[in-house]
Amino acid sequence: MFYRDLGSTGIKVSEIGFGGWGIGGTTAGPTSYGDVDERTSLDALSRAFDHGITFYDTAPAYGDGRSESLIGRAFRGRRDHVVIATKAGYRSWSAAPDFSPMAIRRSVESSLARLGCDWIDLLQLHSVPSAALTDDVAAELHRLQEAGHIRAWGVSPKAPAEALAMIRTFDPPVVQVNLNMLDVRAFECGLLDHARERGVAVIARTPLCFGFLTGTLTEDARFPPEDHRSAWPQAQIAAWVRGAARVLAAADAPAVQAPGQVALRFCLSHDAVSTVIPGILTPAEAETNAVASGFGRLSAAAVSAILDINQRENFLVRRAS
């Protein structure tokens, strides 16, 4: 496993991280990846750690706190050896977000209780709109930092263009955005280059495009109603399946590398990216993802070919309103 600086925060993270949404299990509506087994989730966390993964990303909304609790249990007694990132703003997918200073402070207190520790390494504002980024919010984040409750903070907006605007106006040291071989908006809007120039760390979420870059899903894929992917139109599923075949072929990677490993390598091919956070549900997935670090970046030619495919074809289908 290789490690990278988390921008200017002074924190070092494994370049392959652990996305903790899935282990939260089922929540109300199409807002999860479905039921999970607690023992399997704990084994996945342990296997990830054994293979050098030190960065764990979670949120109160993931399983209504279950994801945080599992991560807290998994690393009790070895908290100093991992970097835990959680979020504030959404306490549940079924409740309206609240980015007020008081709500942020209460969220941190609740997260610390579930994690069973005294500090959060990185607190991110979850799907935060620009209008919520006020001077009062900035002051509260700095108070939490000075009190030792958080080591660093960042933003996790819904779209890369929003992250770019926030870097210019709110100056976060860390941004989390969607980035994968079928969603290159972070490249196209200039976010990655601007973040690199400003020393802002980028956390790449959805690096496997919700599983469509693993080579395991087909155009006739159907998802249970609790799975958030069930909300996507069939046209989107078809676009991702067909697009995945094209971009993975363009990567021209050795056949021994799994499609998901190639997808992770793509995200890590830009200097601005500090870590990628694939969703991990099983010990086998933890090991497969961790191994991708040793394969290194894709070649510049491969990255260029993948970006060119995306320029010629848009793989994001607008959902029906």
C-alpha cells in the first residue's frame, strides 16, 4: 500500500480508502446497498486494515449511525493507527439536513460517541450547498479544531463544479467529489488542476461507479427497492454497462488486473487525489481493492484515451423528475 498527504492537513492516508456507506445496511427508502451481515462487515474492516488501508470514510446517515459504530468497534484499541473521516449535515436520509453551527457541533458529539473515541480526523460537510457555508459555520469548524474534537475539515458537495466554487470562496483544505472512468466532471471543470495548484486534497468517491466498473453488472441488472441504484432509469444502467466496457478497454491494463483495480488506478493517476474510497462490503473486496495500490497509476496515454471517450459521449443520463 502506498500513502499520500491529505493536502496541507498534516495527515497521511492510504491511497486506497474504505467507503463506509454500504456497511451501514438498509435505511428507509432506496438509500442503501441493502442488508449486510455485521460479522462480515467487521471482517471486511479488519481485512482492509491488514492490507494497509488506513483511511475510513463514513457518515451519520450511513445506516443511521450503524456504519460509524462498526468502524468504532473495529478499531477500538488501535485508534491511533487509522484515519477516520465522518460528516455533518445529514443525521439521516429521512431528515432534512441542518448545517447550522449548533447542529454541526451536536453531530460531532454524536459521532464521537458512536465511534467511541475522542477525536475525528476529518469532518466533512455532507452534500453541503454553497449557501450553507457562512462565516458562522467556518467559525464553528475552527472552534471544533481548536478544542481537539476534529483534526481537519472539508466539504463533500454534490457536484465537482460546486467543489471548485467552494475552493474559490470558502477555502476548504479537503474536498470530496465523484470521480471515476465514467464520470470525469472533476477533470472537465478544472477542479483537479485547481485543487493541485492550491494544495487542496481531493477524496475521490464512487471510483467504481456504483459497481458498474467492476465488470459484474449487465444491462439487465435489477436492484431491490432498498438499493439506491433501483432509482436509476434503465437507460442509465445500460449507458454505464456499455461505457464501462469501452473505458476499461482503453485503459489497456494487464488481464491479471480486475476491472475494479483498473478503475481505482485511473482515479489515482492525478496528483490532486489523495485517496479513493470504494465501497467495501466483504473481506474479499477489501483485499482486491487494497492490492490495486501496488499497480501504480495508469499511463498518461491511457488516461488521455479515457478522457477522450468521455468527451465524445456523456455517460450520465438525467433522471426523470
